[in-house]
Amino acid sequence: MKSHLLLPALLLLVTCALAAACRETPAPPAAELSAVIAAPKDIQALIDAAYTLKQDGSNGPALAKLEAACDALRARNMGRSTPFASCLDDRASVLLRLGRTEEAATLFRQAAAIAAPDPKAQGLLAGIQEREALLKSLTRLRRTCAEPETPPQDAALPYFPDVTAVQEALRQLTPLVAPCGSPKRIEPIQMRLYITGDGQLLRAQAKDQFAGTRTESCVVDRLQANIHKAPLPRFRACFRGFAVPFMIGPHPEKTSAPDAIPGDTPESPEAAPESPEDAPESPEDAPESPEAAPPSPEDAPQSPEDAAEATPAVPLQNREKGTPPDDKSLRRGAQLLLDAFADNTPDVALPFFFPAGEFDALKDLISPARYHKRLVQWYREDIETEGARFRGRKWQVSEVALGRCRWKEPGTEANKLPYWSCIGSRVTAQEGDDTRRFEIRVLINWGDDWYVTHLGPIRKD
């Protein structure tokens, strides 16, 4: 019985001892804990003021507020804290808009190094990494922001556009991205898009379960190729990010709008005309046959549903013979090529090359993805070669002329679908008093748009 009485007493003694020990090393007060994830109020007021200034493009004053906030955090021995990392990130974002990209890159790296070990700062870290990727996109495209430190007086355009207006304009592209989804169901894909003030797509990524999937790649490719079709409002800022949901999967627009998928279109080393210049290709020049090589694991769809997800709806212009599309899309694409020539940046002109999804739909090959990659590589090489004559100067398209265009019936060029093919289209470019020309070997249509399949000579594979 005594042992039973001693046990509660021992437990009570241990509890009291632990409590005493806790009192000897008291836990930090709530205010100290919150300082790990929030700046002190006076410093936060500086940061909030900077945010307000940023909304109308007052970059210089905003940067001054942020520099003062970061200095104040460092003075209070918070130079390794999450608020300091956030402050560095904010400074870098403003520097990026001002065109001071090297300084921005340095601050992004410092902010990420501070935020990475803190479990509570993983959201901040993800944001920093996204902005670093955005900076890399600007660098890859040879674009540099050059926003002024103070907004101009009586500016004709707003600094940032109406978000709802942008989202509504982008959602008009839904019929173009819908085929990226499963044909069995309609579902949303949440996209984060960075749009430049002049209406270009700078960067796009899925922010949900589709991140890193083929579906995301398909949507990004189609948005990049068709962004010019969205009636986007213009604005003064270098860029802005927008969250836009798209519904993908079976849509009524696919059947009601014949040209719903003005995609980038596929084609093969195709076509040569019927005279020596227009003669059909030799077997060596033709795309690989079904027997040529088995698909690699990366080329093969992971499941029947994956295969279906990549299949686009076929526009009327690739089902019934009509007249060839006009040269508007050729003019747009030719300017992309000139921009790529000037700085030797092939990625700038990739929207003028047909995307993989339409290539899979068009070509009757066992491994279309493998051949598509080869064509893209040749396109990059041709841009580097042809662009040498245009390097370092800002050329503008002055004239375009479609070459010899022919309707290709199914089965004539290892193709399952018909299309228009134009051989030897010409582009005239001007820079000051200087005029130069180049030729696009093969263009083919998807819907009412033209896309390159061969910029230079058709290779023998």
C-alpha cells in the first residue's frame, strides 16, 4: 500500500522539479517569437510605404524606403532573420524593374540563402526562386527592364493594368489550351503568367497538381504561341504576374469554332516541290518511318490518358481544302526571327516554330516527339547561321512574300492530316538605309497561322 502512496508523491515531485527548471530558463516572450517572422512595427511601416509607392511606378522612392528598412533590420541584429530576407527580396524586385539586374541577382541569392534553413520561410523562399526564374527568363530573351525611378507626368497608360481585364483577355485563349486536358473530363488548371507591358508572355507555369507535367508544358507552349491573339490591355510596367485559371478538357468551342486551335503546326522535312527545286524529297530526307527506330521511354506516353492529353482539336483549315492563310502570321514570326538573329537568341523565335502537340497530331510516325526535337535543334542551328548577317542591329520587317504553296493530302509527307505547305517564303528586313533578305525554306499552316518547320536547308538524317 505504501508503494501505491509513494508513486503519486514522486510524480508530483518530478512535476514540480520540471516546472522549476522551466522557470529557471523562461521561454522567450511572444513578441520575440513573432520577430522571427515579422518585422518590428516601425520598420514594417517603411516596407508598407514602399509597397504603396511601387503601385504607381515610383521605383526610386520605393527603393529608398526599402534600403532604410533593411539597414534598420541589420542595425537591430536581424541581418539573418526572415524579415531581412524578405526586405532583400523586395529590394531586388525593384532593382529588377529599374534594369539593375546584376544587383538584383545578388540580393535574390542572399535572400534565398537566409530563408532556406527556416521552415517558416518556405513560402518566401518559393517566391524568391520564382523571381529568380523570371530574371533568368528576361536574360535568356535578352530583355532588360528600364522603368524610370519616378512615374511620368500625365502618362497615357496606367502603370499596372486592371487585373480583371487581363484575366478576361487571357481566358479568351481557353479554346486554344483546352485540348491539353483529358478528353474525358473538364478540369481547371491554375496558371501563373508574367505578361510584359507590350503584351508578350515572359513566363508561365502551373501552380497546382499539373506543375511539372506534360499538361503544363502543353498549356505553356500554346499560350506562348497564341498570346498575341488575346486583347491584352497595355501598361507602363515592365511586367506583371497574373493568376489565371483555364478550363481544359472537352469544350464546345472545339466543334463550334473550326479554328479554335490555331496552333503551331507540325511538319516534317517535307515537301519539296516538283521541279528540281520542288521535287519530292528523297527517302533520306523524309521523316523517319515507323520502322526507323523504336520510341524511347521519354517519347512514349506514360498511359493512354497521357497520350490523349497531347492531342489537339483539328481546325477546319486542316480538314478541308480552302485557300492558304494570309501572311499576317508570317510577318509576326519574321520579326521574331529578326529579333533572334540580332542577339543570337533562338528561344526568342521558338513561338514561330510548330509545337509538339500539333506535330504529334499531324505526323504518322511511331516516334514523332523524337523527330520534333531534331527539327527544333536544326531550327536553332539555322538561326545561328543565318543570323550572322543580321547580328547586333535592330532590324524590322518591311516586306514578306509567301513562297510556292501547295495543299498536302494525308499520306503524302508521312502525315495523317492535310495542310498547306509553302516553299521558299521570303522576308525583307530594313535597318536605317540598309536592306537585307532571307528565305524560310518551309512553312506549313495550322488553322489560319503559318509556322516554320525548316528555316534552312532540309537535312539528310
